[in-house]
Amino acid sequence: TKASMELKAVKTVECEAGFTRVCPSGAGGSCPDGMFNFCPYNGSPAAAEDSWACSCLQTRMLELDVQAGLNPLGECRGECICMSGDMEAITKKQKPTFFGPKEMPSYCNN
């Protein structure tokens, strides 16, 4: 008996203009090619990989969340995410002295 293996192509989510691709962070913070890992609240990537599907989020809203250190999936979501590499520059943008939460709000822990 001869065994064979067939590889299936994984479809990459393409986003329309004004939207940015966001995917779950892989094990240890690994991301698909062309993406970088963003951890809100100065968190660290989990050892296990998340399993939700990639999606397209509005770029302007994503920029505001990243600058504030918030998870664009929701303020009470602490997990790291992968996002399109062209968003990485916004993480280095200078912020005002008192801007955004440094830790997850207490009401998220209820």
C-alpha cells in the first residue's frame, strides 16, 4: 500500500481598503507571515494558540485601540493578537503623557 498526502491551500483573509487583518496569536506569540504580535495591557503571548478565525477590523478604530494599549476585540479581552505588519509603526508613535489604561480595568475581572 502506498500512502500519499495532499496539502490544501489555506485561504488568506484579504481586507478591503480601510480595514486591517487581525488574527489569533499562535503558540508563544507566533503570527502568520507579514503580521506582528500585539499584546494589550503590556501582556505576554500565551503558550497555547487561540482558535478564532481571522477577521478584518476598521483600520482607524484599530489605530486608536493600539495607541491606547487596548485589545481591539474588546476592552476586557487580554489576549495577544496578530495584526497586519503595516500597523506596527503606530505602536512606536509618541503618546501624550497621560494616555490610555496601563492595565485591564477592574470591572473586567467580575
